[in-house]
Amino acid sequence: MQGMTRRERQITDINEITKILDKALIVHLGLVDGDEPYVVPMNYGYEFVDGKLILYLHGARRGRKIDLMIKNPKVFFEMECDLTPFEGEVACKYGLSYSSVMGRGVAEILEDTEEKKHGLSVFMKTQTGKDFTFDDKMVSIVSVIKITASEFTAKHRPMPKM
Ligand SMILES: Cc1cc2nc3c(=O)[nH]c(=O)nc-3n(C[C@H](O)[C@H](O)[C@H](O)COP(=O)(O)OP(=O)(O)OC[C@H]3O[C@@H](n4cnc5c(N)ncnc54)[C@H](O)[C@@H]3O)c2cc1C
């Protein structure tokens, strides 16, 4: 991925990145619709497997995002947390402190019931901090999307020093 312009703001510590993923809870998912972008906000769960970031999403089995993923599974994702606006004496000194993660990957609509159950458990663990189990009927009525990230970066914009 292209290097970050404000490199001093880049976060590489995986523990810090994990904290962002634990807090953000909403992903802005970018999809390709022919020659147009399409961005859809969704909740997510995540896990690291062999050092790779995996996201799980769930939702209805039909709709625009599902149609687009079938045509082109390449996705881009962004999530952020700790948004704190700050003021300044002039307009350009106003700003926002934040932490964020962005990356790209490949989406897969899961068909295997056990894989879907795993994805939903990971999803609920991230969203609620609790362990849930799912029966086959619950799993059959939703789509579960697995995104394997090929690359991602994280960034923190701190509050300005007074
Ligand atoms: C904070 C947040 C969290 C969400 N979490 C989830 C989740 O975990 N799972 C999930 O399935 N959905 C979630 N949603 C809803 C999601 O954003 C979509 O509305 C939904 O998934 C349907 O997407 P679709 O591409 O199938 O759209 P379709 O239902 O096929 O709709 C097509 C058109 O409707 C419009 N549209 C669709 N979604 C939105 C929207 N959110 N806002 C404005 N216009 C819209 C667009 O113009 C789009 O082209 C969440 C929404 C928000 C705001």
C-alpha cells in the first residue's frame, strides 16, 4: 500500500491496532461497482489468524453489496475510534484527534455452516465481548462475509500540544 504522508502518526504496534479494532465496531466497506465506488457502513468482528487480519460481516442474503462482492470480491475497509474535536484560535487550527485502521482485502461469502457459525461467534465477540453459539437455522437466514486483509495500516492523530 502507498506510504503514509504523516509517517510519525503511523501505528505499527499490533496491541495498539487491536485496541482500535476493539473500539471502532463499525467498518466503512468500499466496493467496486463497475467504474464507480460504493461504500457501505457495517458492523464487524475480527480475528488474527497466522498474523493475517480477518474480518467477519453479516447481513441479509441479498442486496447491492452482496451483488457487487460476487462480481468483484476486492474490497477496501476503514474503521475509526476515539474521535475528539479540538478548537483553535483560527479556523485551520481546529481539528479532530482520532485513531483509524485502513486496508484492502478479498471478500468471500461463506457457504459452509460451521465456517458461518465461527464467523458469527467472532462477530458477536467483537461487538459485545460475549461468547455466543448459533444453531443451523439461525445461520441459514443470514449471509456471513469473510474478508481476508492482504494489507492494512493504522494511524493516530493526537491532540495538539497546548
Ligand atoms: C452504523 C451502521 C451499521 C450497520 N451495520 C450493518 C451490518 O452489520 N450488517 C448489515 O447488513 N447492514 C448494516 N448496516 C446497514 C448497511 O449500511 C446497509 O444499509 C445494508 O447492509 C444494505 O446494504 P446493501 O448494499 O445491500 O443495500 P441495498 O439494500 O441493496 O440498497 C441499495 C441502495 O440503498 C441505499 N442504501 C443502502 N444502505 C444505506 C445506508 N446505510 N444509508 C443510506 N443509504 C443506503 C443506497 O443508495 C444503495 O445504493 C449498518 C448501517 C449503519 C449506518
